[in-house]
Amino acid sequence: MQVIQKITPCLWFDDQAEAAVQFYTSIFKNSKITTIARYGDAGHEFHGKPTGTVMTVAFELEGQTFTALNGGPMFKFNEAISFQINCETQEAVDYYWEKLSEGGDEKAQQCGWLKDKFGVSWQIVPSVLPEMITDPDIEKSQRVMQAILQMKKIDIDELKRAYAG
């Protein structure tokens, strides 16, 4: 019996859902496309999509299920929603930054945040960061915050130097 995830993020694309999902599943090693649903004749007066074109793509990234929808041009992604990727090493930070930022909006890169070529925002977060910025020693946490504000892609060694003082 398949367990259904309680909450599944749905990403609204104009007509790039399948291309976006292929892009994301090529980046995350533990990923897969689970189902593709296509528009039929029913509801054509509402959706206006040609019969047989992709309506939704259900997929998984690292065990998290998502749905990508080709819903039309009415809505666009913005930075109010982003996906965090927790990274144990600088190599992981570098990998996800390089792959997800390819073709994305370079002006949207700040403090570990990036916007990919589909307009989706991602945060590439070293796993040591939450501990550092919540340290009860306010001087340590403030030095780390000051260092982050100077970065686009997060540099773990630089964070550690700022944390140590």
C-alpha cells in the first residue's frame, strides 16, 4: 500500500511543467517522475489546452513528492516561496548551486538564494548554518549573519571563520 504524503507542493507553470521536472530529476540523484496526466476534451472551455498535452507531472525529489501543473500564464513564481536544500559539505553546496542556477536569474542570487531558469526560488543551505545563526553568543551569530550578507553562494569555510571570530 502506497503512503500518500500529507502535504504536496504544487508548482504552477505556464507550459513548462514536464521540462522543469526533467530538469529537477536530472539534478537530484534520489528522484523520479511518478505519473503524467494529460489534458483531454473535458473542460477544454476552461483550460484551453490542446488534447493530449501535459496537464500535471507527479514527481519525487529526495523522498518529497511534488506536482507540476501546466496551468497557463496567469501566475508567476516569486521569492515568497522557496525550497531549501540542506547540504552537509561545500561540494554539495557547489553542486546544487551550479546545477540549479544554470540559466537562472543571476540578479536573484543573494545569501544562498537563487532563482532557476523556470523562476523557482531555492535556498542552498549548509547544515551548519542554523546552529551558527542561533548561537546564544550574539557576537558569533551576528558575525555569521554579516558574512552571509556579503555572499551569493554560501562558503562554509568563510562562515566558520566568521563564527570563530
